[in-house]
Amino acid sequence: MMMRSVRIGGLAVGQGHPLLVVAGPCVLEEDGLVLDLARFLKAETEKIGLSFVFKASYDKANRSSLHSFRGPGLSHGLALLRRVREEVGVPVLSDVHSVAEVEAAAEVLDVLQIPAFLCRQTDLLVAAARTGRPVNLKKGQFMAPGDMAHAAEKITAQGNENLFITERGTTFGYHNLVVDMRALPMMRALGFPVIFDATHSVQLPGGAGGSSGGQAEYAAPLARAAVAAGVDGVFMEVHPNPAAARCDGPNSLPQDRFPGLIRLLKEIDLLVREAKDLQGGLP
């Protein structure tokens, strides 16, 4: 199947386009931290010619514990994401968890993200698709790669083909996720750009008791492997001080490691593109 290109504002994602970096904190925290981090991430990706979308959740509605920090909520969260979009000048992405919030979110967000746990929620997918905004459909931890074709159809059937799919590992229980690199070419074969979520893939769901643990030291090796496998972009949670992050600190990439990692990912991506040209196309 021919690979679709996805338009995000002035960016294009997919075969033949620059590697996309989707990065930011797990959840919106203090305004200053968010704006400073967005400026830093934009500057570093611009230096090496990679496309960049800022991500952060205004509400983490799927936290392990009732007492976990969820974020500033819809109103303040969207206002802050609007500031990032206008003051920093980058596209913004955030999760939508219910049909009721889709309309307001679509007024601000450049990309509506469907959380992995909700990737089969038909009404939510249809509502997101009908906004006309690009949709990032995260593969459920319980889903086989090929089954994402049915979830994708719920979006494309509304006339919206601005869709990409994000892989974030598979759960077998016991506080662990496993990444099967075969899933990446399998989902690309569906005709949509595929993004690899390097930091959620090293999450240990519920592994810290009332919250998720993580193994951030493995995020970079998995990101390198995914780019070598031929993905269209990498998703990562980045924080200036992961130990103090309000959400997903144990699996977040420290801000100071971001520049070196994206430079290496770009070099790997260029090698993969060259190999495809020499061998007449690879999966």
C-alpha cells in the first residue's frame, strides 16, 4: 500500500520527509518550565533540520492512582498549549480522552492524540477524525499490529487521512512492556507513517506501587533500533529534572541528553534512507 504523507501545519510526515521528533514533558507543569523546554527542544531540532512537534498532556486521565497528579485540566492546559504554539512557534499535540473535550481541544491543538488505552473507542476516534485535525493513534498495549487497521479505518472513514500510528510496547502484565520491532514495518505496511514512542516503551506500568516506574536508560537504545527499522519519527518525554517530574519521571529522557540523541537518530535515519535507495526499497 502506498505510504500516505501527513500534514501538520507546515510540516510533512512520512516517507521521503524529515524524521519527526515529538517531544515534551509527560504532563503540563509550571508555565515557565513548559515554555523554556519547548524553546530548547525547538532550537535543538532546528539546528539539525528535523521536524518537531511539542507534546504534553493537559489531563492524564489514566493514571495508576486516584491521588496521582493529572495536570492543569482542559481550560488552563489548552491556554498554556496555545501560548507554546504562538510564542514558541511550534505545532502542539495533546491527548483527548472523551468526546466532550474534542471540540475545544481541536481549536488549539495541531494534533489530537488518542491514548493507547482508548484506541478502540469508536465514538472518540470518530469525533477526533471529524475535526479535520491530524490524529496520532497510539497502539494499545493489548493490540496486535495488524489490528490497528480497524482502528485506523474508524478515522479514515470520516474522510480524514491525516493519521499516524505510534508504537509504545506490548504488555504481558507484571509491570512490564516489551517492544517487538516487527510491529513497526507491519504497521507501516498499512499505509500510515509510524512513530516510535521511546520513553513510554520503557515504562513499568504500576511498577512503583501507586504510580508507574520506568527504565529510562533503555529509551535511547530502543530509539536507535526503531530508527534503524525505518520509522517516520520518534516520540519521547523529556524533562529538565526527571527526578522531580510530576508524571513519568522514571522513564523520561533528561533534557541534557536530548541533543546528542537526536543527532545520532538523524545519522541512523540517513543511513537507512541511503540503504533503501541502493537496494530499491526496504520494508
